[in-house]
Amino acid sequence: MKNLTITVEDGVLEWARIEAARRGTSVSRMVGDFMAEMQQREDAYERAYLAWRTDERSWQAQGIEKTIARTTGPERAEGQNIPKSGVGA
């Protein structure tokens, strides 16, 4: 484990000390737990986003089977208009 030095406002540190005491832990542990939780949330978001990006779904429209695949660019299904620039352009 590594040590970390941070700079915070006096009022924030006072709140953190009180909150850590209320939780029965240290400010150091509370900050470490907070950072670990943020990392887990970010990882979960990234996994969900990647799953969404690679998801392909089939659906019926007017009796024709179509497959929708998400893309990274402005590509659209055939027949859809893509604005050149700006909103509604």
C-alpha cells in the first residue's frame, strides 16, 4: 500500500474527521474506500458501455427483419438523413 498526501480546506478536514469517527474508521481509510468505490463504478460503467456498443438486436418492422448495430460515427441505417453540421442543419 502507498501513502498519499492531499490538501483540503480546513472545514472539509473537520467534517471528514467527524464523519470518520461517526463511522468508526479513519479519514485515511474513508478516502481510500471512496477512491476504490469510484474505481468500481467507473469500471462497471465502462463494461456496461462496451456491452451496449457491441450489442446487436433484431426487430420486426413492416414485416422485414432488420438488425441494428451501434456504431461509433454518424453512420445511420440506409435512408436516414445525417445533418452536415449543427442542430437541424
